[in-house]
Amino acid sequence: MNFRKINNIVGWAVGIIATLVYLSTMEPTTSFWDCGEFLSCAYKIEVGHSPGAPLFMMIQRMFALMAGGDVSRVAIFMNAWSAIASGLTILFLFWTITHFAKKLTSGGDTEPTGLQTTLIMGSGIVGALAYTFSDTLWFPAVEAEV
């Protein structure tokens, strides 16, 4: 198997692991601090406090519509978007780490050897999963927070 295929498969696996962890630990309702404001502003398409995060609000509104008009379930769907977006963040972090690790080990343009591929994938997995389980990302990943 070539490096690109392995990188894509392992990257998606790490991203799915992170997304499943975040979805299984997400808040069922609103949390403390700004989350309630983001939920209500996104549900009504209003402007939140500065800077406002307009793209976040529009995407959150699309997820709120999935609740089918049941306002008791709106927070679950909006929190789910934060979990999914954070899982995608981990996916792209993995690919960023492996991109730079490949440049460092094999010069960038040449195909890495088997050992180099193993080391590159290992560094991507460790780096991405370390950030997955850090407080810095986990807390905002499980609630409606930008």
C-alpha cells in the first residue's frame, strides 16, 4: 500500500475515534458560560457577542432544524455539530502532523520506506489523540462553543 492511502485510512480512523468520543460525552442540554448564548443566538439567527461567529451560527441553525421543531432537542443537535467539527479538527491535525513528519523524514517528494511510514503514522496518531483528550479541545468539543 502506498503512503497516501495509508495516511488517508489512518487519518479517517483517528478522526472517527475522536468524533465518537465527543458524541458519546457531549452535553445533552446547555452548559455554563457562553454556550446558552450561542444556542439561543444560533436558533434565532441573531448576533452573539463579539466577534459573533456568523458561519458557526448559520451551521448551528442548520443542525437546529434537524430537531424538527422540538425545542427540547435543539441543544442536542447543536452540541452534536460541535462534536463533529471537533472530530474533523483532529482529522486535519493528524494530516498536518503527517505532512510535516513526511517532509522531515523522507524529504517530502520521495515515497517513505516502510519504517518511515510507520514512524510518521505513529507520530500523527500520538499527536492527534493527545490533542483529542486534552482539556483544551475536549471541553468546547462537547458543547455549543466556537
